[in-house]
Amino acid sequence: MIEYLSSSTPTCFAVKMSGKLNGTEYRELIGKIESAIKEHGTANLVYVMQDLEFPEWDAMKADAHFGVKDYRHIRRAAFVGDEKWLAWFVKLAGPFTRAEEKSFRADQVNEAVQWACGE
């Protein structure tokens, strides 16, 4: 499930992801991000991950397509959660992206939004 947080702006997408992500809702999110990139040139992301399960195939496919096509237009991406793999993922992916990426603990949602969405 994807829930849009009230701290989202036209150029910063703050979302909470939980449970099993499906392709339909993930493609909807990607569409909104792509529209913002077309209008503003860049976008920022805050992904709050809580009790996330392995996503459906369509969601993974949409994410891979976004990563290849449009992720280069992401300026900042904050990944929020207490899973140990999350911080490792951010460190490992960092050299392969143009985005400034940072991981935050689950209790640091406000800090993540301030860092990613603040100008």
C-alpha cells in the first residue's frame, strides 16, 4: 500500500509504503513523479518503508523502468526505515545514481522530509 503523506509538495513526494506493493499503485506514483519532472525538471523523494513485503512483479518492473528512465532526474531521495538492509542499500546504490541519497531511522520521518523537501 502507498499512502501519500501531508508533507508532500508538487516537487517532493513523501510516501509511506507498507504491505505488498502492487503494480497499479506503484505506476500511479511513478506517473506523478514523472509529471513533476516534466514540469519542474527534478523531483525529490521520501520513501517511508514500514512492514514492507516483497512487491508484486508489476511493481518491481515499474520500479526498474523508472530507475533506468527517470531516476536520474531525482535530486534528493530519503529512505526511512529501521531495516538493516535499507542503509546498506543506500550506500551500495549511491555511486550508481546522480541523486543525493540518505537513509533515516523510522523515528526520523520529519528530518527526512526536511532534508529531502527543503530547498
